[in-house]
Amino acid sequence: MSATKDLGGILVALITPFTDDGSKIDHGRLESHINRLVSAGVHGLVPGGTTGEFTAMTTAERKELVELCIKYAAGRVPVVAGIGALSTLDGIDLATHAGKSGAAALMVVPPFYDPVNLPQLREMMADLHKASQLPIVYYNIPSASGLSLSPKEMASLSDVGVKYIKDTSGNAPALTEMLFGLQDKITAFNGWDTLTFYGLAAGAKGSVWGATNVIPELSMQLWDALAVKGDLKRGRELWAKIWPICAFLEEFNYPGAVKTAMELQGIKTGGLRKPFGLLEGEERLRLVGLLNDAGLKTIE
């Protein structure tokens, strides 16, 4: 997959399937899941992000995950490697590996313990771009990174290797400004589940979407209705099924809710690494109802 090909469409913020004891990445489960997503028509894979539990993984595992995703994608869709790190040194290590492994781009969340300032962020993005020679998707998630940038500040990153923004701010006016006022500098993707309908209807060229792990077919139907055909009526019908699931996922630990929804459909994920876990009790029963209401079969 050429790294120069523009990204777009539904890019899946991919889960990381583990073995049942949580000790390793489960290769078979990952390959099966990727094949399921590609068969549904998704446009790209984004491993190693929030949904992929990157903070619970070792550096070696994060590199392994990128290699496996590229192998199993087999050139059918691009792989955007999540390489967020607390230091530039670690980021360069991951970025260099992703570039050599055949990733199409990097997704970079800024250091998420002590927030950097804009000049420090610009220097870091430039270093990662230089090390990998890959375009960067800047992962804008102020709730986790502690860094809030204006749309113009994010667009200014375009001259240090950032070509795309994954906007997980939940700030629809800011997303709108990037889509209609700064589109000549940077390409903004929606990254906030419950704004997916708005983002696609407003003309976003893509969405980095974790819920697609759960609803790949419905995700692609929504893309086709809104982005391809411009059919708002059909889009609203689909969104009426999808939105309750997205709203539910945002209530909880996100990867935990996503993996629970997959498990309820009979897709083994290996659960989460402690201290996090799958949903139980009343929460699980609520999710069963939402999946059923959307026309999805569950095993409980």
C-alpha cells in the first residue's frame, strides 16, 4: 500500500485481541477480525490507538501489532500505525519501525501525562515525520492529552508533516472550521463517535471510528448513504440504529465497551488487561438490547 495515497473513508480504530489469559496478542483472532472488517468494505485500519489499548502494551507488542496488521491487511487497505509516546525518543523508535514495516501513515497522540506546548509539539511532529518519512494523523483528544489547540493551531502543524487530524474533541464547531475554513491546509477526520453522522454529512473525507469493530456493515452503509450518495433520508434511518450504540460506548471505558459488544456477538477478544475489564450486569444487558434493536444478533 503506497504511503502517498490519500487516506479517506471509514478507518477502523482497531481493537487489540489478546489470548484468553491476556498475556499475548492473539494472532488468529486479529487476522480473523481484520478479514471481517475488510470484507465489510472498510477503507483502512488504525491499530495502536485508544481502542487498541496501547497504554497497556509493551513497546515490543506495539511493534508486533503494527507488523501483524500490515501482514494481515495484505495491501488491501492502508494501515495507520498508532505511535503515541511520552517522549520524542520513544516516538522516533516507533515511527521508524512503522516506516520500515510498510505503514501508510502515523497516528500520533501528543504526550499525555504532562502536556507539551505548541512549539514543543511542532518539534516533536517534525522529528517523527523525518524519522519515518510518513504523513502524520494528529490525534486531537484533549480529554486524554490535556492539550487543547485551536483549529488554526492544528492546521499550522501541516508544515511539520501533519497531513490529517483525527478530531476526538467532541467540538463540532471546531470540526466545522477545519472542514470549511482550513481544508486547504489539513484534512480533518471525525473521531468522536456520536458526531459521525454530522461529520460525514458535513463533508469530512473520513472517520476514524472505533464502533466499526462492532458494526462494520452498518458503518459502511452509513458512509455509502452520506458520503457517496448524499442520501440524508437513508443516512438518518441508519443513524437511528447506530447512534444509541455510539452513545452507550462513550459512557464507559471505551475499549471495554467495544470488546463487550463484540463478545456479545460471539467474537472472542481476550478481554482487557487489568485493571480494566468487560462490562457486566445491568450494563451488559443494556448493550444486548441496543445491539438487538440495531438488528444485530447476540449470543446472550
